[in-house]
Amino acid sequence: MKTGFFSAVAVPVIVFFAAPAVAENPAHLEQLLETNLCQGCDLSGADLSNAHLIGADLRGADLSGTNLSAANLEGADLTGANLAGSNLSNAFLNSASLRESNLEDVNFSDANLSFADLTDADLTDAILLNANLNGADLKQANMPSEILGRQ
């Protein structure tokens, strides 16, 4: 009888923890993909890998934990957005505005951030391995300690 009870409890627990967590608001995701406009939207945890979001208006949006790997965000406005813990590896952010954005723990490996505006952005613990920052505006940005020579 103990085995039956354990099985009855363990299976649902395993299924619960194995299920992917989806937090984004589906209506907000649809709005972004249809209009390229989503100010203040909840897109946290969304899979936007390889998305074409050129010139998108994402000011103040919650993009925490979002997969934006290989996404094209050229000229996008992400001012004040929360991208903490997101994956932007191989993303194209040429001339994007990331002013005052939360970029903590973001993976920017191999991303193109040339001429991006990162003024007052928080890049604490961000990964910038092979990222292109040519012409990027980093005024008052909080940079990862490794970039600044601190460990």
C-alpha cells in the first residue's frame, strides 16, 4: 500500500516540475507579433528566438527570462524594459535603445549592440562574450565587474 501512495503522489509532482513555466500574457505576445508595439507588456518567459522585431516599441515591457536568441531588434525601443535573465545571444540590436533597462544576468554572447544606447542600463553579471559594442553609448551604465577588471 505504501508503494501505491508514493506513486500517486510522486507522479503528479514530477509532472508539475517537468512542465514548462509560461508566464507571458498571450494577448500581449499576439499584440507584439501583429503590431510590433507592446509598451509595458508582460512577455516574461516568452520564446521569441529568431523573431523579427525591427523597430519594435517595447518601452517598459517585462521581458525577464525571455529567449530572444538570434532575434532582430534593430532600432527597437526597449527603454526601461526588464530583460533580467534573458537570452539575447546572437541577437541583432544595432541602434536599439536600452536606456535605463534592467539587463542583469542577460546573455549577450555574440550579440551585435553596435550603436545601441545603453545609457543608465544595469548590466550587472551580463555576459558580453564576443559582443559587438562598437559605437554603443554606455554612459552611466552599470557594467559587469569582469569588464571593469574586478573579480
